[in-house]
Amino acid sequence: MLVDEDGVHDLAPSVESFQLDAAVADIYGDLRVNPLLRRLLSHSQGLLGTPAGSVSLIDRARGRYDKAAEIGIPCRLGQSFPLDEGATGHAFNRRMPVVIEDYSHLGGGHLPGSHPAGHGAVAAVPMWWRDEIIGVNVAFAGRRRAFSTAEIDAFELLTQSVASAVVTAGRSVPSLAGLLREHGRVEAGDTGVQTVVTEVGPARPVSDGIATAATDLVSLVRRSAVQRANAARLHVAVVHRPEGLRLLVQDESAEPAAGSADPLGLGTKTWRDLLVVTGGGLGGAVDVEHVPGWGTFVRADFPDPDPETGPKAERTGTSPLTPREREVVRLLADGLSDREVAGRLMISPKTVEKHVGAALRKTGTPSRTAAVVLAIDRGWV
């Protein structure tokens, strides 16, 4: 059992009692990349008693890594970074597990400085496949603590045990970018329009509805380009973001299309149908912009169709905390001590301790840092 500077006891997890076989069986229960990685993070939390974590996938060809999953923290999910940044870059370049005593002292970190998990010890372990590092699992303690050799060994074993699942899941993810490339090759012979497709962020599965709408949208822009120019080229970007899919299409034809009622110049009915499909049936939005001398720019946003992988997957609208408990947790998140919280709220330190204990009990967390992180993550404060 550990005691922090505020006198609150943190229940240290027992490595001996951690059931690796049960954890791995649970992780392998759903071989989709995002749910799989989130379960890995959840079991990593249970093993180390840490309130937050992230998993990044390595892309050696680009010399970058992608933030593929996170729990308890806003760690710029879906974005990519150079291989020398953050705790992930630290573990990747040393090619071994690393422990950082204080994350706030690490150059190139990606957590907001005010976030509770951004201060304190961090453990990062590489995930290997055929002599290559394919990912890094990072655990944030959110406080000063020492990770034992047994803990790091178990953390590494847990992370490595799911490497084959990550590889298998990655291979099975249907690529919208690949679908659009193939569709562009088929239509290039008929239209003379070349389509260049770029994919940004970790690829996630998309629903059939979104795949159809995205393909139709690109086809519409391609048809519009053919009407306004003898030959053209489309630039398409498929951007996987935490909140959903963004599709960007640039038509290099400089001549603008029709008015606002028909921005692609294909007839108002075609444009209305597109708005119904993307904006109504799929909950997305489309807008078109013309830039003289540059071309036509189309942006379409589609929400994440899978609630398990969305940014609010674990958020609930109803907080179990009372208004006073939320006030206490909010002030703890600002870094105030019990005595400072008591002074701010004009109550006694003993009363603050009572509210903290209630927050720990209601959030099911072993420490105040974990309670703060969980409350922030679920939108309760």
C-alpha cells in the first residue's frame, strides 16, 4: 500500500494476482483495432494501477507514429508525430522499456500541461513483431511513484502478448483510401481525371453507408471537373479523426461552378440528394469553397459510426458526484491541496477529505489523481 503527499492511500496492484491469460482472452475477443487497443489499455491500468494511458502505432516508412488509442487522457488521438517525440519516441529509440520519473520534464510531450496525468512517472514499453517495433504502450501514473522490475516485466509481457492481434486487426481493416484509389483508377479511363488519395491517421473501419457516400461524393466532384475542364486531377485526403471521418477533395479546375444552390454545377437535385445522404441519413455535413486560380475545395465530415471507438464512448450524461463533490474534484484538477480547497470553498479540511473519499468510492478509483482523470474523461467536471 502506498501513501501520497496528501495522506490518501493508493492500493498498489499485485503483479502476482494479475491474470494474464484472462486479460489476453478478453483483448482477443474483438479483433478490431480500436476496441482491441482500448482493452489493452484497460488491462494495463488494472496491472499497474495507473489512471491513464495511450498506445501508438509505428509507421517506419513515414518515420512517424500515430496515436491510435487512449484512455483517461486527451493525448491528441489520431494525430501523427516524429519518431523522436514523447514517451513513445523515447521507448522506440532506446528499443527497450523506459521509465520516466516526471513526464512534465520530458521534451516533446503531447499532454496539456494542466492535465493531472501530465505530471509524475510514466512507463513505456515497445511492442515487437518480427524484429520490428510496431507500437508502444504508455502508462501515466499521474504522481510520483516507482515502477518495480516485476511490474515493468508484466507490463511488457501483456503488451507483447497482443502483437499478433494488432497485426491481424490492421490487415483486416478495410481501407476507405484503398477503395477510393481503386474507384479512381476505374473511372480514370472514362473521364481522364487522375485521382491522388492520401490517408491521414490510423485507419479505422467505416460503415457501408459512409463508404458509399464518400465514393459518391468523389465521383460527383470528378464529374463536375470533367464538365468544366478537358482534363483535371483530384486530390483526396481521408482523415481519420477522434470525432469521425473527414473527407477533403480538391478539384484543380480554376473555373467556378454554378451558384450556391448548385455549387458543383451538376444540377440542384444532385446537390440536394448529396446533402440528404451526408447530412440527414449519416449525420454529417458538406461544404464547398471556390478559390480563384486554385480550384474547388470540398469538405465532408462524417461522425464516428462506431460508438465504441468514438471520443465519448465512455462518457455519460449523468454524473454520480454531487455538486459539491464536483467542485472539490474540479479544484483538485487545478492542483490545489486539501487545505487550499477548503479555503477556496470555505469548508473544513476534514469535510474536503470526506468529499474526496466519496469521489474515490463513486468513481471506483484508488487515488485522487485517478478520480480526477476519470471524472474529466467522462465529462463529469
